Amino acid sequence: MISAFRKFAKSKIAGIFIFIIIIPFVFWGMGSMFNSGETNNIAKINKKSISTQDFMNYLNNSDISEKTIKENLDKNIIEELLSSLVSKNILDLEIENFNISISKITLLKKIKSNKIFLDEKNVFQRVKYEKFLLSNNLSAVMFEQQIKNMELKKNLFDFIGGGTVLPELLTKNIYEDENKTLEIEFFDLKNLYKKKEDFTDVEIEKFIKENENQLKKEYIDFEYVELNPKNLIGLDEFNEKFFDEIDKIENKISDGEDFITIVGELNLITKNVKEFTTTSIKREEEDIIYSMRNSSFDLIDNGNNFLLFNVINKYNRMPDLNNPQMKEEIKDLIYKKYKSSLVEKILTEIQDKKVDDIKFTEMGKNNIENVYVNSINDNKKFNINSLKILYSLPKNSFALVGDEKNQIYLVKKIDSKINKIDKNNDKYLIFFDEQITSKKNEILSVFDKFLTNKYQVELNEKSIDIVKNYFK
């Protein structure tokens, strides 16, 4: 209901005060609409009503211009703003429920400790305060109410998650575990892969037979002409006359004239292409026509020109191994399948504990390397997901891991060493703060779900439409 995002963001309420960021409701999760003829109320939260006037006042105080609202009606700006108002009211209900308050004295202290109202000796200056109010078109009452509302919400979230305490031993253990130095032996599996050039014709033919349905490709025979200003109007510029000619050709196609007739009238030379299918070699015009082959006969914009094409024939065919390019593409498919099968085989052997020191040495031969990893975030050799695996493994374990370039390695975790912690180290202090923030967010996420179950929100569809019509 209220977003689990509960960070206190430093932003400027006319300068520097702390706001609580609340992400609006998603309306389709808020419960049913009520459709009575009553239009004085625009929403209900359990038994509490939000009047249409309350919402209009909220819009007037939102600093969003009427023009902006009008321009974004179709983008659900009214629903989003009503969502924010509902969120605000739910927080107010929770503040009341927990009997959270802030005294006048505390409020004044907050204002008088604000740095923008202090002089060089850190003494509160009434003149600075009054200038601030005037420059921001605020009365003292309005400003104090803003500060009060922010502090109440801050106190609510402090009440819910602010008491989070992490045992020092637990934090220390987590930090030590994530910052151990690992000694790793590894080798690249590419040394085990069969080279593409070593696949025989027999293996290729067998692969084609086993994957016949997947390897069949559609071929087309077609004819086409390229249309540009030079061959249509005798100029090198795309002007209105050129596009008038293009329009005429489109009209002829719509009227049922065939390709040969149109090309004959234009007196252009036709290009004929037979047995065409896409390959790794890019041929811009032919490839774009192939992608549009379901149209059979059409005129298409190719960026720098237009293409008028006619597909004569379409048929399926197995790869032609007499075509060197096609043969290389099949070899590439076999190579990828071989790699995948080998990786799957080794992974199964690891899971079945069939990989030991002897097998690791035999497979790695003279390609085994050694590396030290300094933390769970030290991704100089292996990617982050692989590091998580390595840090979770016991010593003398084997695993398959990858790097940022998607190379795959068979690794052995030789040893791990716990490093001494300096609790005053910036890295440790940041880690400690992150752990507390993470725990707070977990607590506030539970609180979020609690509010979703506690409050039934209903919206008055007719009132929403009335507000929208006001801005149209």
C-alpha cells in the first residue's frame, strides 16, 4: 500500500528539511469503487471519507500548475495525486493510532536549529527566518505545520523501524565472511572444447538429420527495383515531386496493377534474386525484403530510398553444405551445442561428487591457474553471481563459474582466510549502516503489507470524473 521504499531523502523544503518519500498507491489494488450518486466524497479509507473539496485543496497546494494537470489527464495524473492524498491520510491515521505527537517546544527547537536561520556564530536570527517566509510565500503557521507533519511522519517510521539493532557479533561475522580472502585454482573450459574446424562432414550431416525441423529455412525468389529521386524525377533531392510519384505508385498497387506493369511504366531495370535466405552476411536491401516476404508485393521505405518488390516463390529447404558460409553457420551451431553439453556434463559430475583433485588436474592439465579473491565484490576475474557461489562453498569444493565476458571456468576453492577487522575503517562503517538500512527496509516492508490488510480503500468513480471534467 505505502511503498516499501522508506528512505528519508534530504531535499529542500524551501531549503533543507527532511521529507518522507511516499510512493502512491496502485489503484487496481485498492479495493472496489463505490458508485453511489454521492459526489461530495472522492474516497473512503475504512470509515473515514476524503471529500472532493479536500482533494481540490490538496491539488491547489501541490504546486502543480493547472496547465500541467490538463496536459496529463490521459496519463492518470488525477489518480496519482489522489493516490498520494490517500497515502498521506493513512499515515495520519497511523500517527493518531500510535499517539505520536510533537510538542511546541520541540518544534521550535527544530526551526531554531535550522542552519539557514543561523548566523556565523550559530545563533538563530529572527530576521533570517522572516525573510525566508516572505521569499517563499509562507506564513509562520503554514511553515510550522509543514515541519510538524514531516516530523510526525519521521517519528512514525522511527517508531516502526528505528529501533532496529543488529548484534555486533552478527554484523562482524557477516562482514568477515564477505571480506575473506579466497585462494582459487581454475582453468578455462575453452581448453576442453572441440574446435569448430575439427567437426567432420559425418558429424555435420548427423547434426542436420537430428535437427531437421529446426534447421529448415524459408527461401524466396524475388524481383525488385530501387526507387530514388535520381531514377524517378532525374534529381538528387527528396522533394515534393518525388513523393508525389511514390504516392502514385502506391495508388497503382492499391488499384491492382502488377509489378511488371508498374516497373515497365517507370522504365527501370529489375534486379532478380533466387534462392535467398538470411545468413550472417548482411545484405541490406535483400534482408529487408526477406523480412517483409509475407506481403509478396509491396513498396517499402528503406531510409535512403524506396524498394518496390515482388516475391515470386517461397519454399523451405535444408541447409546447403556446398555453400561455405552455410556450412560455417552449421558448424557454429554444433560448436555451441557441444559446449552446452560439456558444461551440463561437468555440472552433473560436480553435483554427483565425481570431480576430485585427480580429475580436476587431468582436465586442467597445464592450464590450471591460481588467483586470490579479496572480497565478495572483487569481480576482477569472476562475475558477481559467481563470487556469491564461491563465498558460499566450503574449502576444497568444485564449481563452474563465469566472468563478465561469459567465459566459463571450472574452479576449486583451495582456502579462505579471515582478515582482521578495523571497526573504525570507513568500509566497515558503511557496511554496518547498510546492514541496518536493509533490516529497517525489511521491517517497513512488513509494515507496508500490514497497512494493506488494515485499510480498505474505496474510490468514488463519479467524483473522479467530475474533477477530471473540471480540468478539461
